[in-house]
Amino acid sequence: MAFEEDSIVQEWMAHLSDLNVETKKMFGCYCLYCDGQAVGWIHDSVLSLHEVGLSYIPEDVKRPGKDDKIQEMVIPLDYVNADWLSQAVQDTADMRRECGK
């Protein structure tokens, strides 16, 4: 699996610059961390954000079913400027920290 293009990763990161975020190359993707918590992956121009039950994510963002092995929402690059994106990443980090993940 090839790593995402740097320009795509930089675009996601630019729109999350108000947060304490970083990426690490891992498994052919970029793992996204917020406040030291792994919150998702950047790959194939999408951000796969761990599903933690955020109710304000638009309905057209693909959510996993309860029986799916991978519990992540697939957020297309079209949402890189969404007003809710930074809050979703921060809320995911906060909830994962509370759960000890």
C-alpha cells in the first residue's frame, strides 16, 4: 500500500492546525493523533475517524455498522473545510482518553 500524497496530508493538517495534531506513517497510511490520542487515519484522500458516537456529523458521512470490524467514519476530502471537523477530531481524542484507548 502506498502512502498518501504529502499535499493531501498537508491539506487535512492545515485545516486542523488549531488543534494539537500530528501524523505518523504507519501501515501504508498516516495515523492521525490529537493530544497524543490516535483518532484516525489519512489514506486514499479520506480521513477515517474512529467512531465514538458524535451526533453532529452529517448523515452522508459513512458510519460503520455495529457489527463492522472497523469502527471508523469515512470523511471525504470534500469535508476538509467543514466547520465541525476540528471539533470532531478533538471530541474523538477526548472520548478516547476518557475510555483509556
